[in-house]
Amino acid sequence: MYQYDKYDQQMVDTRVEEFRDQTRRRLSGELSEEQFRPLRLMNGLYLQLHAYMLRVAVPYGTLSGAQMKALGDIADKYDRGYGHFTTRQNIQYNWIKLEDAPDILADLAKVEMHAIQTSGNCIRNISSDHFAGAAADEVVDPRPYAELLRQWSSFHPEFSYLPRKFKIAVIASDTDRAAMRLHDIGIQIVKNDAGEIGCAFYVGGGMGRTPMVAPCINEFVALDDLITYSEACLRVYNRHGRRDNKYKARIKILVHEMGKDEYTRQVEEEFAHLKSQGIEPPLAELERIKPYFADPAFKTGLSDDIDRSDPDFALWVDRNTIPHKAPGYVSAVISLKPVGGIPGDATADQIRLMGDLATEYSFDECRVMHTQNIVLPHVEKGRLAELFAKLDAYDLAAPNLDTIEDIIACPGLDYCSLANARSIPVAQKISERFASTGKTGELGQLKLKISGCINACGHHHAGHIGILGVDRKGVENYQLLLGGCEAEDTTLGKITGPGFDEDGIVDAVEKATEVYLAKREGEERFLDTYRRIGMEPFKEAIYG
């Protein structure tokens, strides 16, 4: 993984001291909250319902064992002993004291981490495929290009005050494991018929109040023009994006209202101009970055045999391990979704354990998944049993990847000042319901996502089953959506009808699954059956 050079470290250290002075002035009263707010947001510090929340950047989700352990130590020292992993491949701490924030940033800087640009109207954390470098189907490892984008976008003077926040994802396979088309810019590294490597640019996706799937504006941009073309996309947005209405400020609204063709025309015009300016980083910089992402020293001649005599272990292997490009290896997913647990939460001890396991079993590397789980990308099959035993001892061995128990949920009204309803109790009740019925395995792949407000941090639009919490005259109410998908066949879920109370939405989800089990054909997933039979059979079962 990437290692800071002296310039990276100096930038981060300088920002820590800058924020330390800003915090001192806020605590002394020299700065009002109105003056301090944009300064703290630039450092990932939010003021939530009960306390400050700090969001820490994890570029493209990649962490070393030492970095993961440091995150556990911060949870113990400054929070209430846990952290929350997010759908942006970051981690959040929900109980931060303002006077501690500069010290947290200093502790992060010691392990080459920060919270810069995790908030504000700027380019946020660059996300990527959590199986990058391990997946057999990728054209190249996308992470060197994600790192180049990170360096380009950090402190970019022209894009520090965009009309609205801006999110970029980079993948390198036809299978989309990063919800790429639901980003402001989605970049897929592709190979054309001539065998040349380039990028397909998708612009104008996003969820929230007005969800949209990004259209492809250019099917092939030379890799040597990656930054220049990205800059052209941003410049057109920065020039025309709405600053008078925050609900219409995202690039998805601009692309929709301007029209894909006109937006593309202006991007191509700006791209031609920028080409004459020579803004693309020198090739030497990309070549400097690439060796950091070279394959680890995979062993050869490893056996693919796994002792499946323990049924609990065998089930975990079947559900939570993913094929790897190297023979004898798998990617092992650590579920942060125990039955009745809070999706994405991990205790300080669990976080430190995952850091130790990354070092011991996965070449000192782990990844945060946008599904709020952790993956050890390179694990020998022959060591899976001992890994499973250590995970199980810390309640980290739930065998539920991509099942109805593997729920994505935002913090909701329990923490968030923007939320209208609680997400966590609904997630807990659903996981408990299906664990008790024993139907999780029979249902197979079924992605359920919950948001506590229209901002859609829980990606409810993209769930095979989605739940949106709303406020109905001061009462929490939950809308049910069906048919969403975040993969390469991206679709947006549709609302079934009137909403439900907390217990009612759990019943409605179960009724939807019963329709699927009754109507599915062959090996159909829930999503396949929904697409084939449509909404009506589900509505009839849910509403009568």
C-alpha cells in the first residue's frame, strides 16, 4: 500500500497544527461557532445530536495492520470504545470532545492518516473496489490510479469550494463492487479492442433526495489523460453548478438539466483546452506510486483443500470467502453484522484484533468495504481455520456476507442531526427476525439497506430491499423500496406504497421475502424474481 513521502507527511502535520490553533481559538471564544464550522468541517469534524463526530479518511479503503490498531486505540482513548465503519470506506467516531480533536488528528498523522476532506463541498475520499489487487477479473489494480486521484484532489485550490460535495469511485472490472455508477464521477478502467488500457467515465450519479444513475459520457479516455479529463469534468461542474439551492447543487442535477450531450460537449471542449496547458502529472509520478501496490510475495504450490468437518467453519467459508487470483488464496470477509448488532460498529478490541490479523494472515493489509465490513484480501486457504477461530472468539465470524442479515445502515436518529428516523433498531430487529426463522440461507443473496433520512447514507435506493425512515407528523415512519441494485446493472428501488411503523416494516420485509420464495424460478436471486414478476405481487402480499 502507499507510503507517505516527506511532502505528504509535512502537509498532514501542518494541517494538524493549523487545526489545533483554530480549536484553541474556538474554545477561548475568539471564534464563534459560525466562524468555526467551515474550519472544523474541513477536518472531518461534525456536530451531531449528542457530541462531535470525527470522520477519518481511509483512501480507497486500504489500511495496514498498524493503522487499524491505531484506530482501535483512538476508539479507546477518545471515544466510548468503538468506531463505526461507513459506506464511504471510512471510519467515524461518534463521541468526540472538541478539545481532544487536534490530539486525535496528531495520533492519526503518526500512522499516515488524517481526516482532511472527509466533509465540506470538496472532493471527498476516493473509493474503489475492496477486492482490488486480489480479484481475478480486473484489467489492472485500480488503486495506483485512485492514489493519483487522491494526490491531485487533496487541497486542490480550484475545487475546495465546489457547489456541493463530490465523490469519485475507481474500478477496473466489469463487475462493479463499488457502486461506481452512483457516484458523482465513476471511472472504470477498461481495455479496448486494440488491447489498450483506458477509462470509461460515468458522470452524474448519486443517491440522496434525487437519486440518479450516472450515464457514460466517454467510453474510452487514455489513462495518460486520467487527471486532465477528471479536471475537465470538475471545471464544467464548478462553472455551472447551482450554488443558490443546495438541493439542486449536485452534479447529477447539472447533468440532468443541461443534458448529457451538452455536458459532454462542454467537458470535451474544456479537455481540449486543458491538454494545451499540460496539467497531467508526469508519468514518473504514477511510476513512483505503482510499486507500492505490487503483488505481495504469494506462495506457490499451495493446496486448495479445506477441512470442512466443522459445519460452522464450513458455512463461514462458503459465505464469507471470495475467490482470489492467486492459487491457494482467498479474500476473507470479516462481518461487522452479528445478529442483533449495529451494522458497521466494531469495539476497540475488535479493531485491534483485525489489525493483528491483517499483519499475521494478509500481508499486513486489510480493507474497509463500502458494505460496512472488513476484508483481509490475501489469506491462504490452509490458514482459514485458525483465522476463523480467532474471529469467532471476538464475535467477528458471522457467516452472512450478502445475505439479508448483512444489512447496510446509517447511524440514523440515534446520532445524526439530519436524520428523521432511527435506522439501527430496525436493522437489529430484521437480523434477529431472520436469524430466528432460519431462512437466511434459503433466501440467498439479498441486499438490504436502511437510511434514516432522504440523504441516503445507508444507500436505500440501491438495496434489493431498501428502507427509508421519514418523519410523519412527528412520528417515525418507514417506507419500503424494492428492486434497487448498486452493481454493474445499476437500478433504483421503487417505493411499494404507504409506510410502516418500526415493527410493521420488519413484517413487511418478511412478507416480501415470502413472495420471493413462493415465486422464484431455478436459481433466481430476490432481485431477479422481482425484475421478472414486477411490483404487484409484492404489494398484494404486503398490503392485502
